[in-house]
Amino acid sequence: MAGKPKRMSLIKQLLRMHQQGIGNKTIARNLGMSKNTVKRYLTKVSEGGVSINNLLSLEDPELEAVFFSGNPAYRDTRYIALKPQLDYYNKELKRTGVTRGILWEEYKANHPTNHYCYSQFCVILRQHRIASKPSMVLTHHPGDKLYIDFAGKPLSYINKDTGEQISVQVFVACLPYSDYGFAMAVPSQKTDDFIHALQCCLKDLGGVPQTLVPDNLKAAIVKASRYEPSINRVLEDFANHYNTTVTPARVRKPKDKALVENHVKLIYSRVYAKLRNDQFFDLASLNTAIKEKMQAHNQTRMQRKAYSRVEKFIADEKHTLASLPEKDFEVKYYKKLKVAHNNHIYLSSDKHHYSVPFTYIGKQVRVIYTRSILRVFADDGQLIAVHPRSLKPSGYTTTKEHLCSHHQYYKKRSPTYYMQRGYTHSETLYQYINAVFKQDKYPEQLYRSCEGILKLAKQTQYDEFTKALEIAIEHSNYSYAFLKRILENKMTQNSEQTPESPLPKHQNIRGASSYK
């Protein structure tokens, strides 16, 4: 039918009047249309072979299909010839260097006499591509999912010491049921920063959804796959800590998380644009401003709806979220290390040594450590050591019980230890050892001297050894060697003074006058 199609309700009036025997000219005048238009509709009815009663019983769309059986463009011989090739052309467009111009040249070569022009060819190709990938409306349930992504464009703050502009990434998340959003700036997209932002997001929500749906970013996914992506172990630990699961979005399927993609666009206009003229001098102040803008965004009434995101979230979704755990999550790191001969393991990230029971010397152990604590497990899963993390380079963190008896004895040596042992023998030995440590000598040398002195105390009778100590103290000589010589030379036996006997008188004795 030429011209703009008439309303089907008007056509039904035309048919009723014709059925009543009213002439075409009168019908045209009553319905406000031309006589030729009335004639064309009636000719169409007679050619169709359908009775007027049956046509009047049809609904308007069904009646319209009788008079207008489709777009004439799709009955064009050019379209009929092109249609089988449309899938092939769309597939070829994905290949390197292939353009619509090249495809049109090939199409024109195959149909030299009856073909579309370039612009019509491109329109048909685009319409076919859109029609071949219809969108499905997803139904979301309260507390079911949390979509996670990073905004493509960064924000920044100024280092007030250097004046340097520091670029930061923006973490974005939203609950698809209420469309409640969260945004936060972090230094990078590394795993630690990603986990920190995700933990802050769950605290802001006040609960945990049933599953987390991250994009295929490296901080969350080790190996991307459409069907079985490999999830980062840290994210798995995080999900286990919060009693939830991880369901990554499919690779190159942005419609799987269309809501968070749309949220990124909204944040560009409701956060980025509104902060574009503001200056920030640290990450905390930037995040405070982002939080204020996100609160305003969540409190804004949504288009075509009588409520805001936060109203929907509080009313229908917040109570469906699982409760938060009592303790915050700490990122766990995993290593396999060999216990050295000094029964310590070396953690390269800390440049520090941690002790392990000496029975595991030479064996491989599994190490799990967080920011605050380090745990060591044997191959059978038994926990064999726990240490606080230490960042002291080249230092040693040692538990005394991990050492063998000989090493324990060696490690517990100190001046107090030796003076206590001396005191158990006698007050004199205590004073002597105390004097030993007052000498300006290397501590290890003094420990060895004390070991020798205590050994002499065991090998010598109490009285004799005490006399030897008194002689050494009298001569202010505090050493193992001097004490040993006193005992070997039996100087203790001659230490008692005997009364002096006068010399015999004889003529050879000279008096004092002889020396004047």
C-alpha cells in the first residue's frame, strides 16, 4: 500500500461500511480519506480471498499483517542474494585488516549487475550483527551477587612534599538487585590493594553476598577462561574467610556485568566530573570526597522509579546479606622452604631467619605468613612453629625449645647465668666471676674463661679451690690460666704464713752503719 498505513480501527470502519453497501465515495468522505485509498484496501481484500467477517474478527496487529505482509526491502532480490553471506561477512570483519570496504568490493564483484550501494550494504551488515546478538534481561535476587571492577580512567592527588601528581586506580562495585554502588581509590590494581578495597566495600555494605563476580583482572584471576577461570589463591582465601564464593565474569562478555559497567559511567559523571576542579594532597582526603559523592549518588532517585538506590538496598537487600566475620582478613602468602643446618628457615621477603625444631633440619616445610604472623607446617600438615613477623634484615627469631640441648645451653649463656652458677658454689667464686666480667674483653672470651673456672671448681676440693680464688683475688688476676697455675703449683699449700725464726748470730753480720 502506498503512503502511510491507516489505523486498523479506521480500516475496520471501512470494511463495515462496505459490507453495509455504502459506496466508495461516501466511505471516503465519512472517513476522511481519498476514494483511491478506499478502492486499494477493498482490492486487497478481494485479492486475499478472506471474508470481511473474518477480517473484522482479527486483532489490529493481525489485520495489519494481512494488508502489510512485511517490509518490501526484505523481499528485494538483492537482499535475498545477500542474506546467506551476512554471517560470513561479520565473521570476516574480525580478521586483521579486513574492512567493510573490502567486503563490499568482493560482494560487488560477485553481483556486478544487481547489488546494493556501499552505504546500504553497511546498514544491512550492522542490522544483522545487532539482530544476531540479542540481549537477555537478567533477573537478580537480593543479596545474591556483588559485581566488581576497576574504572578505566584513574584519579590523582598531589604529593605535598614533591608536588608530583600521583595517579591512583578506582575500585567500583555494585549490588545488581538494588544497584547500590561503592567506589574507592587505591594505589594500584595489585592483589593487596584489590583485597583491601573489597574488604572496605563489604564493611560499607554491612554484610556479605552469596557470591563475588569480579572482572578478569589479574588481581583476582590467574588464568582467564570462559568456562573454568583460575581464581587467585588470595581471593579464594578471602572468600573462605567471608563464607562466600567467587564466580568470575566470562571473558569478553561485558553484558554479564552490565550494571557495574553502567556504574562506572555514572561515577564518571557523578564523582569524577564533580571533583575535577578540586585538589587533594593525600589518598585519604581523596577517598573522603569520593565517599561523599557516592552517598549522594546512592541517595538520588533513579529514573522511572519512585525510590533511590539506598532506599531499595535498606528496605529489600541489606537484611539478606550474610554477617561479617569478627576478624578482618589478612592476605596469606605461601612458600616451601628448606630448614638449614642451624634449624632456621630464611624468608627472603623479610630477609630474616625464623627457627624450626631441630628434628626438621634438611627437610622441606610449608610456610604460610600474613602481615603479622608466620606459621610453619610439616609435610603431614602438623603446625611446628609460630613466629611474629620481623622486618629486621639478617636477624634471627629463635624459640629456645626449637634448639637441641647443646645449642640451648650455648644460647642461654650470659653473665648472670655464670654468676648464678658461681654463687651456688661459694660467695668467693661469685665475687671472682663478677670481677671476670668487669674486664674489658670480648664476651665470648669471658664465657670460655668462666667455663674453665667452673670446670676447675668441679675437679678441685672446695677448700683448696677457695684458697686459690683468694690468692687470685689478692693478686687482682682474674683468668682461668692464672687460677690453674696456682692449683698446679700447689701454691695453696704454702699460702699459710709460718712464724719467722731469727737468723743465727755470727761475726759477718753488718749493721746499719755499714750502709751509710
